[in-house]
Amino acid sequence: MHRWGALLCCIPLLLVIITGILLQVKKQVPWVQPATQNAGHSQVAISWDQILESAMADPQAEVTSWDDIDRLDVRPGKGVLKIRCQNSWELQLDLKTAEILSSKYRRSDLIESLHDGSFFGDASKLGVFLINGVVLLGLWVTGIWLWWLPIKVKRAKRRKRQSVQSKSQPGDGA
């Protein structure tokens, strides 16, 4: 099971490992996810219309209406509003002026969908990645067993040797 399971899991596991590493450092590596800007205030003074107008002003964001916006992430402590566009572009606006502070491509959502298999569809997510996880659990269990077995055998041999030695020694005559 250990050998065949490892062979079956090698490619999905490699994808999970690489994307997992990238997701672990997404806050430290701007290539994965743009760093959150800091406007230096916590004042919220912009309207919904100003948010949409600013998003539409950046051609790379490809925003023509609210339908092109996936979600908004408000960071009042930093004075920033993050706009995640449907095309994976991220805009960061100043909450006071609606000025675009940052306009960059956001890869972390794509990397996460590769990591959990949802990028390839539900059939792949459940039929490959879920099974891969179960097989990996089996590999972990058999790997621990293969690691523990020689230790167990050595201890049993040592106990047997000690038991034989103690029986072969003459008593103290008491």
C-alpha cells in the first residue's frame, strides 16, 4: 500500500505542497497577494458611487459595473478598501478620498483553488484530491508503522536476550 499509494499521490501531492508553500507566504510575497496599503487614517468618507467610479477608472481591473466586482474588503484601521475584481485584479482605495493606492494582480485565490483541487472542478476535487488526502493519511499511518516496526523488533530482541541472560545466571543461594 505504501509504495503504490505514494506513486498514485505524487503529482497531486506535489501541487498541494507547492501551492501550500505559496499560501504560507502570501502576506510576505507580493507576487502572490498584493501587500495591504496604509492610508494613514481611519476615516471613512467615500460613497458607493465613488467606489465604483474609482474601480471603473482602472482599465486593468476591467470593471464596468458592480457585476465585475467579486467582493469588497474594508480595512478601517488602515483607511483602505480592497476591491477584488472578477478577473482576479485587486484595487486598494483610500477610504477618505477614493484614490487608488494600489492596482495589482492577485494570485492567492487561484493558488488556493489549485491547492484544494476546486480549480479542476468538483469531480476532480472529490475524485482526485479527496482520495489523495485519504491515501496520504494511509501513507502516514503505514510510514509511522514502518518507522516503528524495527524499533519494536530491536526492543523485543533486547528483552528476550536479557531474559535469557538472567535465567542462565546462577542464583545467590538464599
